[in-house]
Amino acid sequence: MIPELIIEDLREHVKDFAQDGEKGLIFAGPDDGPLRNTNFNRRVWTQALQDTGLPKIHFHDLRHTGNTLAASAGASIRELMERMGHSSTRAAMIYQHSTDERQREVARKLDGLARGALGERSGTQRAREPDEAE
């Protein structure tokens, strides 16, 4: 599954650039053959970054970003493994990175769970209240 946000862009790409036929490539190299690492970075990726005014990043960094965003969206390790095509949890974990926003979200959710269990008052606040039996 892919985010709905990019579906229309992918349709346009397929319409404008994909090769015809059942075996046609969706993303073809400069010579209309398969993309190869040996020419992709030099002939395609670097030029694409320049054309769009984006900072120099490695193409592989997109995997790290995608998996970090999927983890932040709540994907389980098993779901991350499937998205990335990994067979081990160790491989999937390499691509996960903690983010400040995700840490804040975890803290907010823990706060909500605790408040729900305590009726909005902390254990310390409840302990400080006078005992009604006295």
C-alpha cells in the first residue's frame, strides 16, 4: 500500500514515462533499460536533485526516511519488515530512528492512558488528599 497523496502523481508518471507492455519498466534508465546503481546516482539522481533544487542526499536515505515515517505512523515491526522486504527484525530495526515528534506522541498517549486510569488525578495528588474515613 502507498499513501493516497501520491497516487495521482504515480498515475501521471506511468502515463508519461512507463514503457508499454506487460514487461515494460515503470522506472527506466537513461538508455530505456533497467535502472542500475552504477549509472543511476551519476546520471539520474544527482541531476534530479539539481533540477528540483533539493539538497544533496543519497537515494538510499529515502528508505530510512520512509521506514521512520511508517514507524511514526504506528507500523509494527512485522509491517515494517513487509514494507521494506526484510526477512529479519534486525534488518528492519536498522531503518528505524527515533524522532522528537514521535517521542512527544508516545508521552501524550501515556499521559492519556494514565489520566484515564486515575480519573485525571495523579497518584501523588490522590495520596495527598485527606482520607475520607478520618
